[in-house]
Amino acid sequence: MTRGKVPSLLSVNTGRPRRTTVKRKSACKRCNKELHSGDVCAEIPNHSGHKYYKRYCLSCFTEILAKTKSDLAKIETDIFSKE
């Protein structure tokens, strides 16, 4: 179950996402799917005083990447097509 608007990597003050293997049970930050030890997930850093990572299942991360690509295409169109 997806929750809310799909975020874009452009809309958050983050560093580079990384692929990681879950070491202890946690949940996807977006859809709340359980991530068990040994599962592969994506982590996006969040810098709000302390550096920590938000975990996303690969399905949600794929949607986040698609949204980011769409945002980049819109920026490119807005900047370069109005000459």
C-alpha cells in the first residue's frame, strides 16, 4: 500500500542513495512493507542535524527514481525550450 505523494530525490536535502542489505527487521518509510533481515533495500540519507538513512523497498525506490527523472525532464524543458 503506497502512502502519499511520490517524493523526488530533487525535493529532499540528501546525499547519494545507496543499496543495502537489511541487518535487522524494519519497514519501508513509504509503504510500511516489512523489510526482514537479508532483504535488499535502498537507503536515502536524511541530514537533519544527524545523518541517518530512510529505508525504502525496491518497489517504492523505483517509483522515487521515476519521479526524479520526470522532475529533471520538466526542469530541462522549462529551462531550454523557452528561448
